[in-house]
Amino acid sequence: AQSVTQPDIHITVSEGASLELRCNYSYGATPYLFWYVQSPGQGLQLLLKYFSGDTLVQGIKGFEAEFKRSQSSFNLRKPSVHWSDAAEYFCAVGARAGNMLTFGGGTRLMVKP
Amino acid sequence: GAGVSQSPSNKVTEKGKDVELRCDPISGHTALYWYRQRLGQGLEFLIYFQGNSAPDKSGLPSDRFSAERTGESVSTLTIQRTQQEDSAVYLCASSLQGGTRLVEQYFGPGTRLTVT
């Protein structure tokens, strides 16, 4: 069975600082990997996805993530955080032959002015 | 185009009552999913519909939970005899079928269920 771990429950960064949110997964083969963002009272919005190919993927809102097979990781990064990035971020894994997504517990990002 | 919509956005019910939650997927999306998100936690898969295939009910937590889907359109999630532990946000998602598109899911805003 697949699983996803987001080790950091809360992260606080200053506006303009760089950001890295960690995600580790457990899956027997190369999975599909996703990052979603959830703003208060909103549904989940897809930030970026990895299916195959280039291990560095670019997403919306200036986010990127890197798939590292050797570390079973798919960390999310942004070079300069904006106050509007404050939200909860979820990493998810999908099986290539399956259907549903398995989500991590989420990381709540707070941005200091 | 229109995204996934869910209704109601909020539902407060008394313990023991039945509730129905509705999801309208993106037009043309053949796959539909229900997830539950308890306070401060990630999403838990509940059930998956794909076209005319039998639904994958493997995530339903008890027989009090059921869901239906009419063709490739609206779905309703029903919780009978609600319990306080059913309090959560229920999220619906839809996707196209075929290859990687099956897994790329688009989420609705959710229904926040509070059982008192």
C-alpha cells in the first residue's frame, strides 16, 4: 500500500524568504506525485504534478518540486514566499494502475510580514 | 469552464439523523471520487466511480456510508444515523479517464458536516 509523510505540520517563514516543504512517499514503483494547496474555506487546488521525465517540475504560482527516487521524496520549493501563499499544502501519491490518491497529513504554512 | 460543485457548503445535523451530500462533477469527467477530511488531517479516500463500472467502495468506513452516481453526472453521498465522529469536510473530485488523466483530480470546495 502506498503512503505519504509530510514531516512538518507547521512552518513559518518571512515574506520574501525561500520555502521548502518536505514530502516522502512509500510506493513499490514510480508513482504519480502531486502537490495541492488548500486556502481557508476552499477546496484543493493542484499546484503541480509529476508523472515521468524531467524530475524537476514547475507549477503554478512560482512553485516547483523535485522528484528524487533515491530518497523517495518530492519536496516543494519556492524561491520567494508571498503573504498570499499562507495556506495548507498537501502532497499526494497516485498509483499508476489505480485511481484514488493517498494524501499526506498536510503542512500549514504561515507567512510573517 | 465550471469546476466541481458541492452542496450544501455547510450542514449541521443532530446525532442519529441521516444526511445527503451532493456533488456535480466537471462536465465530461467520467471519474468521480469522494474523500473525507477530518479537522487538521489529510484526506481519506472513501469511494470512486468510473463510468459504468462497479464503484470502488474500499474506503467507506462503515455500512452507514453509501454513495450513488447517476451515469456520468451527479453523485450523492449518504450518511445514515450520523455520529459525532462523522464531523468532517467531505470533498468530491472528478477526473477524465485514460492514462495519466485518470489520476489528475479536480476538487470541489467541500461540504462541512457538523454532527451535534
